[in-house]
Amino acid sequence: MGSRRPRVSLISERRMTDDFAEANFPDHVDEAVRSVTQLHSDHHGKATTPQRAVNRITALMARPWFITVVGLSVAAWIVANLIAGRLGLQAIDPPPFPWLEVAATLFSLFVVILVLVAQTHEDELNGHRDTLTLELAILSEHKIAKVIQLLEELRRDSPHVQDRVDSQAEQMAEPADAGSVLAAVRANDGH
């Protein structure tokens, strides 16, 4: 039940994966793209049935043709009521069209709620992406520090390279403490 994803998402992900597979990229690039695709797939797979319905409705309403449909519907409502009045028939919603005003207000409220629900769902995915980016940045920083340590050891141990003290390289060889960096950022924000 929770594993179904919106059809549009499946199609676009499949196209992206198929196009990517045909391009013949290096393995590490392929793995990175598949990881991001898996993140999106997991996020959409965990969506509840009501969330998927909201996403589908919001996706339909985000199309350019939707504004045309709304505009034509409002115009048709106004024209129908004006023509009915001129033909001597009782208009369902005579000018100033109070029912149309109520319908437009309710529709606007409905659209705002749909957009907020869909945006909240997308914000969750963005939060996952931000966390993943932060974790990868920290991991990369540790790897870079290790490479600097190894280069410094090689420089000290190699008889072909002049040994010298490089205080900046020594500082960079130590991985940053995330807590210290956060404290420095907070202290800087306080000024």
C-alpha cells in the first residue's frame, strides 16, 4: 500500500535512468545518480495514499492549460447567467455573481491548502537531501584530511623531497570537528 508512487514520478525517473544508462558514464557517476534516484524513490514510496492524491492534483493544477480551464469556466458561468437574464429566464447566479464569488473563494482556499500540503511533502525530501549533502561534505572533509596526512608523511619520509615544516598543512591534516565549526558559525552569527 505504501510502496506505490505517483505515475508521473515513475515515468520521469525511468526516463532519467534510461537516458543516463545510454550515456555510458563512469561507475562512480552512475552510482551517485542511482543513489539520488533511490532517495527520491524512497521518499515517494513512503507517501501515503492521500499524499499521492494531493501530489497528483497539485501536478495537474500546475499545468499551463489549467489556468485556461479555470478562466473559461468563469467566463462561461458569467456569460450563461447574463444570457439567461436577457432571455427572460431566471439566472442561477445573477450579477454581481455572489455564488461565483463564494466558489472562487472556496477554490482559492482549496488550492492554498493543496499547495501547502504538497510543499510540506517536498520540504521533507529537501531536508533529506540537505542531510545527505552535509554527511557527504563531512565525509569528504575527513577523506581530504587523511590524504593531506598521507602526503605529509610521504614528504617527511621521502629522501627525494626536502623536508620542511608546513603549519598550514599540519592544521589541514586534522579533520574539522563539526561541533567546533557549528560553534564558530553561531558565534559569527551573533556579531
